[in-house]
Amino acid sequence: MGRWLVGLPAAMLPAGLALPALSAVGDPQHAGPLYFVTCLAVAVAFAAVGIRLSRGSRAAAVMGVAIVALASLLLEQASYPGAAAVVAAALGWGIGALVEWPPERRWRAISGLIGGSETLVLLRFGLGVWQAGLALIAIALWCCWRSLGSGGQSHAPGRAPRAAYLGVAGLLALFSAFWVGSTSPSVEWFGQLTYHGPRDRNEVALTFDDGPNGAATAEIGRFLADRGVHATFFLVGKAVVRDPGTATALLSDGHIVANHSYNHGAFSYLDPSYPELMQTQRAIAERVGVCPALFRPPHGTHTWFMSRIVSGHGMRLVTWDVSAKDWVEDDAVRLAKNILAKVKPGSIILLHDGIDGIPPVDRSVVVKALPAILDGLKARGLKPVALDVLLGTPPYLPLSECLPAVADGAAR
Ligand SMILES: [Zn+2]
């Protein structure tokens, strides 16, 4: 029992050092104290299981090192609360395995554990006083626990529970790698993508997703055109079919239209053949008369397969580096402020003129925020341009790339 009382906090303190990273990733609006506590609880629970099952196993300890390293890498990339919570579980599990490093190696384990956590915190935040304090307390607790003795060695668990533990921990780590990799719009190691333009020029791109959305899209398109600003609209195929007029009007106002899937489903990105890409290309080509060269996956979720299919069609996968979660924001002033706080040269700014391609939805928050966003960009010397200008890439492909059957028919 004493082993648990001291061992668990000692195991969790390094995780506690790393966990503020979890509350800082993504958006501050959605990563409050409750979220932090939830992540901590998840990590504690998994560490507890790890401590119980990995007792004295060298393989478990090695696995723990690997999982902690992987979780630390993922922490830097996790941009969704759900993904970060899974990473927290993996981190806790890995630390749980690490804690039971064989006694004769314990100092190596302790220094590795503390050093790793501290490096992570330093990379993410710079070292604060309270973090240094926690690290010292962790070391002190550990030393007390070891010097007092663990109060009678209880027998180690058998092979089967250990094997199950290692298997589940490995799967969890792999799963969190996949999840974080595919759901983070700035992760390039999970398929080639572009999430910002050149940082050495004072240009940024305003992008609008999920339309066309009737009056809201029309109003945004007109307002920008009146201010002499060109933006990029990532259109949802089914919405284009329903409302081709609004999509065509965007072109007349000088904006760029691009591909944002056909149905905007949450899980269609998992289909390795990703048929929605070409389904949308056809819809846009037939209704609007252009063949987009730019594609943005719904929610920024992507896989290697999707990335290959997109580049195989001569297209470019583009995500973003600035989002203020305008789809859940209801305060236009705060929306503009949050966007401007994150923007820098080369930024690709994510906004929504629709929601999931399901019109009609009210987007007055974006309409109201736009004047302040444009003024703020101007004050920072940043010029909003369409994505083709920012990235120096053609916005459209020949129409025959979208409508091969038509091209074949014409050639015959
Ligand atoms: Zn979308």
C-alpha cells in the first residue's frame, strides 16, 4: 500500500510536468482546467495499471521509454483535445512501465524520466519555477521511497498479464500516433501537405470552408471584393450541386474556388481510395466550370493514402496554421482578436462561410468579424491574397482533368 501511495504520485509528477502542454495545444477556449484535470486523470489511471503490471520487467521498462518518447513527440503535434487525451493515456502508460525499472538501474531511469519530461517542458514553454519545484519534489519522493525500502517485495505478476499489458500499450501508442498524425492540420509526416506560405513575404491568405452557403457566402464574397481582397473558398461538393449560382458568383468576384470533399463526412478520410475527391472535382467542373488544383480535407484529417491520391491528380493538399474555431465562436470581436493574435507572414487563415455544407446556416459572426480582421492585417502590414498567389501555384487544372469522359468524347 505504501508503495502505491508514494509510487503513484512519483510516477505521475513527471506526467504532470508534461500535461500543461496538453492544455496549451489546440485552442485556449476549449482547453480549460476541466480538460487539464481530465487528461491528468486519464494519465493517472493508465500509470496505475502500468505500475501494477510491469513490475520488475525489463521489457516493460524499455517499452515505457519508447512510449514516453513517442508521446512526447505527439504532444507537440496534438491539436485536438481528443487526440491529446489519447496521448495522455499513452504517456501515463509509458511512465507506469518506466517506474518499475529494475532497482539496480533506477538512477538511470530516474534521470532519464526527469530529464525527458523537463526537456519536453522546456521545448514547449521554457522552464517555470513551479515546474522546477515539481521536478524536485518528484526526485525527493522517489529517493524517500527507495531509501525507506518498498516494504516487502510482493510477487511479480505472471507472464500473461505482462504480455497483455505490453500488447495493449503498444497498440495504444500506435493508435495515438495515427490519430494525432491524421487529425493535426500541420503534421507533414503523415502525408505531404501545405499549411502556410512563405514566411519572408508580408502576405497571408483568407480561406473559407464548407460553402456555398447561400446569402452568407454571397455577402462575404461581395464584401471582400468591394475591399479589393481576393480569398479562397473551399467548397463542399453536395452544396455546389444544390447552389451552383453562389459558387459561380464567387468566381465573378475574383475569388478562387477549391475542393473540400463531397459530403464533408467525419470518417470518409479513412477510405484509402478516397472517391470523394474526384466526385467533388466533377461537381465543381460541371456546375462552376473550373477544375480546382487545391484540396482541403474536412477537419484537416488526412492520411498517406489521401495525400498520394491528391498529388496523383496533380492537386495540392492545403490546410491552415491559423484558426480561431469560428464554427463555435459567437462573438465577432473575440473572433477577430483571436485570429489577429495568431497570424504571421505566410499564414493561411481558416474561416467558415458555411458549416459542413449544410445550408442555410447563420454565419453573421464571420461577416461581422471581417472588417476588423482586414483592418488588423493592414495595421500589421500583412496583405491578404488568394492561395494561388500566396503559394505561387496555379489555382486550376485543365477542365479535362476533372471531366475525363467529356474530354474523351470531344477528342473522338
Ligand atoms: Zn470543413
